[in-house]
Amino acid sequence: MVSLWYHYGMAMTLRLTEEQDAQLGAVAESMNVSKQRAVEIALDEYLAKHDQERVMSEVINKVLSRDAELMRRLADS
């Protein structure tokens, strides 16, 4: 039989410097969460930010491609 913790998520070891560990501890304490939870929150925020940047880049490229002729005419005027 497999333990329930095994199905919750992937386990990993995170190696930090003493300074990083101290800073993580301070952040976790200020958020009133465990260090594990603080890392999860930080990772979720990082991934969400970079996904938004990817989507914005795709939208900008699509608009620039679609409106290339208009942009050229505006630049020439």
C-alpha cells in the first residue's frame, strides 16, 4: 500500500546557502507559513508572471504581424 503523502505531490530536496535559508525563514515567518509553503507560493507567483509575459509577447507579435502594413504607413507619414 502506498502512503497518502506520496499522492499529494512530488518530493524534492532544495539545497540553499545559509543566507538563503535564513532569508526564506524570515519570509515564511512574516507570511505565517512553513518554508515549504513559502517556496510553493514564490514558485506559483513566478510561473504566473512568466506565463503572463509569454501571453503578452504572443499578442504583441500577432498584432504587429497583422497590422504590419498599417504600422509601415504610419511610420512613413
